[in-house]
Amino acid sequence: MSVVTSRQQQRQAGRDRTKGACAPGAVSQQIRALEVHFGVRLLDRGNREVRLSTDGLRLYANITPRSSSRRRRAAL
């Protein structure tokens, strides 16, 4: 799950490609394994862009305390 968190943080930080110690192929394999494990698509993959799917965003919100507190504030 840290891969999903890492991906969202990279996206929020302006796609800083210098972060992360994993090769892109290894990250893709880990994400695909998570998608199989959870039975949902976690990323929307386009020609030049990859972003979290609705299910990926939901998972991200559930595994990061900061985003969960934002979600609670937004609901108020």
C-alpha cells in the first residue's frame, strides 16, 4: 500500500521523479499485484498520464491519516 501512497504524494509534489528508490517496472508490478489482491483498478492509465482511480483515491484516503482528517473537515 505504500506504493499507492507514494504515487499520490509524487503527484501532489509536482511529479518529482527523483523521489523513490524503486525502478518504474518494479512499481508497476507492485501496483498490479495490489489491484489483483483488492480486485479493483487502482490507477487510471492514459497515454501520457497515470492518476489514481476512484478506488485508488478511496484506498489512499483510508491509509493516510492526513487525508482522512481532510475528508472529515470537508464533511463538516
